[in-house]
Amino acid sequence: MILINILLVLLIFLILSDLYIKNSPKSKLNLKPINYKIKKKDGLKELIIDLKITNKSKTKETMVSNMNFELDFFKSKGNEYCQNFNYQEDIYIYENKKIKNLNNYWPTTIIKSNSELFVRIIYKFSNNNRKKIKYLWLKVYWENYGHFGISNNKDCLLINLDGQKQRPKDVIEIQINNKYKAFAIKTDLLGCFDNPVNTVIEYCKGIVEKNDILTIGESPLAIMQNRYISPQNLEYSLFSKALCYFFHPTSSLATACGMQLLINRIGVTRITFALFVGFLSKLVGIKGMFYRLTGSESSLIDDISGTVTPYDKSIVMGPINADLFCKEVSNYLNIHVAVVDVNDLGGVKVLACSNKKVNKILKRNLISNPAGNGDEKTPIVLIREKN
């Protein structure tokens, strides 16, 4: 009886904690990339980046009290990091349908409920500097101020300076077995400015053949969907710091960062219940029960260091609308399309597929992980039956 009472009190405590975490005051501002373009002006290369900040609150207005931008530079070969490039930065906001130059000083700006603020950043580079770099990693540091207090946020966006050029076709043929072979399609670094459907179609046009099966890794798809977050944006609770100790050190849930992200998605009660049932299941030889009970959210989180540079400092979540993505690409290319999660240990999960009948073929032929661990930049793989 005492044990039942203790468990009942614990359950009530967990439920109340979930309610507090879910309903505690939070900023509902969301920063999203819109587009970017490159043009020449006055002998300089000019990069124009447009962003949008949306206030999703129905009743509360929130202030952006400060916003700063910082650039990292990367060369094409090996994502080599570069420093000490000179450039000019100009920041603009749209107010009352007019664009306003902020003269590099961000004034405290109110965003009313259900409203948007558009931000434009213009960078100017000398031609010599521009030729040496291919990727920019734009880091946006911004403060939200309102009924919740103040929160410091960091958003990172990849800009491919060659992204508007025609992409080259670079394909690596890989022998899998006597019946099937794979073609790993090399891509540029992918980012949230890349439309997932259009990007995959563009890389595969002229390469795919009838009866091919196209696969793409879940992390590259999630990145194109802007499904990654800086750890600084998470507010860590006592629960995330405690629950992460129950996982293997190599797990993405073994840190407060990854665990807090899962708590925000499914709650403390469900995670605690899954841990308890998972522990009992292991005692009788049943493994993986925790991930079955917590769903795909738990297994698809990639903590920092789990993805290629420069995303190695971000937590990558699983993709959304994967079935719709598969359907749209499949309809255009007229082949089967799947989103997969594959690792170097032989683990193969088919998260979505335009035709589930090919899932067995994928699980047999992706065991060797022909896409590699990510550094190869070959996130798209075609599985083709030999003639």
C-alpha cells in the first residue's frame, strides 16, 4: 500500500511538472530564413539575406531588444575553416512597408501578437576574398524580452555562395552484392535555404533510371527543413540533467541538451514511464522498449558532434512530413523514394517510403551504409538492380 501511494505521488508530481514546463511563460518569437541572392555592385560582391521573425502569440507582444550577426567562412574542400576576411555589413528592417537602414545599431523593436518583422542583411566583399570561400555560416544572436523575462537565442544559417550556379553531377558507384549496386550522389553542403524536394530532384535528374530506389538520410532532410537548434536556445531543467544519466555515453540522450529537447517534445511523464518499462524489459531480455514507447522523436535526435561541420555544434531533430516528401519526389522522378536512418553498425531504419514493398530491399542493401558517415557529402543514394 505504501509503495502504491509513493508511485501515485510520483505520478502526480511528474504530471504537474509537465504542466509547468508546457505552460510556463515562453517567448513565441520564431526566426526563419526566407532567401538570399548574390549580385555585383560597385566592384564588390554583394550578398543579400532576408529573414523573418514571427510572433506566434495570440495575445502577447514581445520585444527584440538586441540582434547581432557573425560570419564564419568555409572553403569548399573539406569544409576548411577560414578567418580574417574583410567585409561590410548593413542591417535593414521593414516597417510600415518601408525599409529602414539601422546603421549597424539594433533599436529595441516591438513585435505585436500575430505579427511579423522582416530583416535584411547585406554583406559586401571584395572579389579577391569572395573567390577563396564557398560557404558562409551566419550566426544570429538575438534577445527576446517580454512577459517571460529575457531569453538569449542563437540561430545559424548556411549560405552556399555557389548555390545559384548549376550543380555538377558527381556520382560514386558502389558494389553492394551480386544483385544490387549503389550510386552515391555527391552534393554541396545542404542548408535551410535549400528546398528539399527541388534540391533532390535537381541532383538526381539525368542520373536516375527506371526501377531505381532513391534514398536520402534523415539528417540532411531535417537540416533542409530547418530542423536543427543551438543548445543555447534550450532552457535546461533538473529533469533533463537527471534523466540523461540513464543512457549510454554515446547516446544523443546522454546529455542535458538532447534530453531537454525530448522533454519539450513528449514530456517528463512519458520519458520516465518509458525508462521504467525499458528497465524491466531488459531484465527479461527485451531491448529497445524505451524507444518504442517514446516514438521516433527519441531515436532521431542527433546531439552536437553527430553531424558534419558546421552543424556539429547544433542538435538535429528528425524530419517532418517525410511521407509527403517521398511522394512528391517519387511523382516527379517516377521512381521509389525513401527517407532512411542508417549507421556504420549495420542499423537500417526506413522512416518513410513511397512504396513500402521495397523496404526489405533497402534494409538488405543499406547495411554497408553506402552514403558514408556524412563527411563524404553523399546524402543521396540510388539502389539499382544489376542487369
